[in-house]
Amino acid sequence: MDGYSKSASLEEIKANDYVLTPGQYVGIAEEEDDGIHFEDRMKKLSTILYSQMNQGNLLDIEIKGILDSIGYGN
């Protein structure tokens, strides 16, 4: 698959001053356009992220309460 692996020859490695980082030898696979505008995608993703952050905060409070109840609170 393009962008994931490559068997480099010794000549290619020498030409790259023996640098073995993948970026020297493999490219980035082309991304397909799914037709969703950036702004629309960011609004949706940020809404999901904020919801997950709020859930995380509620879980933190619950966990702290449980730790307090069993004698391991601050």
C-alpha cells in the first residue's frame, strides 16, 4: 500500500545519507474528499468533544466521591 512501507535499496539509503526515517522513502496516501465542509465537520466534532469532556468531568466527580467513601480522598 502506498505510504505504509517500502523496501529501500542500499543505493537509496546512501543517497539519503543513511537516514532511515520513513518519510525519506514513503509518501502520504492520498485522502479522499468526503464532501463534508471543514466548518461543518469542526462544529460536529467540537460538539462531540465537549459532550465527552462533560461526561469525563461527571465521572471524575463520581470517582472522587467513591474514593472519599472508602477512605482514599484528599
